[in-house]
Amino acid sequence: PTSPNSRPAFSTGLTGALGGAAIGAGILALLFLLNRKVTSAKDLADNYTPPVLSSIRRTKEESKDPGSFLLNKNSPMETMENYAKLRMNLLYTLAGKEKHVVEVTSAISGEGKSTITANLAISCAMSGKKVLLVDGDLRRACQRDIFYYENDLPGLSDVLVGDTKWQDCLLVTDWDTLQILPAGHLPPNPAELLSIDRMKDLLDEMQQNYDLVLIDAPPVNIVSDPLVISAHVAGCLFVARQDYSDHRDVRKAL
């Protein structure tokens, strides 16, 4: 320019600041509207009918080993209390029901379903309940990575095809009243295998020997296995993960 800018510096700066703030606010509003993730327990309670039984803070562990997230005597008090709340609310909902078999599932993988199932079983065992944890994911068994047992052990799939008795497949744990039934060998038709009458009879037989039977099932949006199992249980415990689970996936699963 051949001459100085005649506009006052203050008004120019103010206009620029307000314009930049408006653009920033618009971008933030757009990001907020496009965010479909579950943000809190209140977010779930406001959008869905099933009650939120407990909100559990993820334990901070440097190790990615699934077994490092198991409850133990050194676990934070907050975590222990959150699982105790989940246990009491779950048992309260089962009061008066004939069945005490509960399926645990989620919408998609990675939401913490298997860890929640394992720690809920431990929490119930700590309270004196006799608990059986069944790894019902015949396609991608996860409890073996949490409790550190061998991959090729006989389990649920072998029992359903008649190769063995379920009592002979049970694994003992560090908790006297908690036992595990592994998933067993990978079958070619998991959904069809779970739908046979033997599954219903098996669960009825199990609940006669335990105060609570927990089934770690696959994610409901990925395979139909949880839908098959749900016909034989008292109810389903649905796991959602903060800032990870998508509301569209949750709605579809429910």
C-alpha cells in the first residue's frame, strides 16, 4: 500500500477476534452434533429404558495383559465398590426369578465385556456366592487370556456335542467358590450348536449347583449367538464403554 491503513487498530482486532471466535464456536458445535459416542452413565440413562446398574472406572494399567485388570486385594477401593454395586443391583433384579443364569454381552468388540464378566464373577465369589463363569464365545474365547489357562482345553462346545460331561471340564480358580467352564474347541457351527435343546438342559442343570451362572457371550451386533443364548437366561447384562461405544450400535443391539 502507498498509505497507512486508516482503520483503527482496536476495531480491526476486535472484528477479527469475534470472527475467529464465531468460527471456532461453529466448529465445536459441529463436532458436538456429530459425536455419537456414549459420554457418561447419565447419557445412557437419558436415552434408553434399561437401568444403568453400575458405572465402573477403567483401571489404569501400563500392561496390555487382560489378566492385569482382574480384581485382587490391591485393587483400588473405588473399583471394588463399583463392582460391589453392580453385584448387588444384579442380584436384586434376579430376586424372585426362577432362573439365575445371566448373559453378558455388548454391541461390538472392545467394550470390556469379558473383563466385566470376569470381575463380576470374582466380586460375587468374594461375597460368598457360588459362581460358575461360562465362556460362551465359541468363536473368540477371551476368558483364557484373562485367567491364563490353555487354549485347547475341552469346554462348552465339547459338552454340547456330547464328547464329555460339563463337570469334567471345570477349572478351579484362586477363589474357592468360583469355577470356570472354558469355551472348548472351535466348532464349525457355533450358533446352531448353542440352539440345540441340550443347551437349555445344560443351563438348567448348572443353576441347580450354583448361586449364579454368568455367560460371557459374543457382541450381539456381530454374531447371532447371544440371541440364541438369551432364550435360556434370566436376563442380559449389557456393557457400554465411555467415549468408545456408538449410540447407533447401542440402539441396534438393544
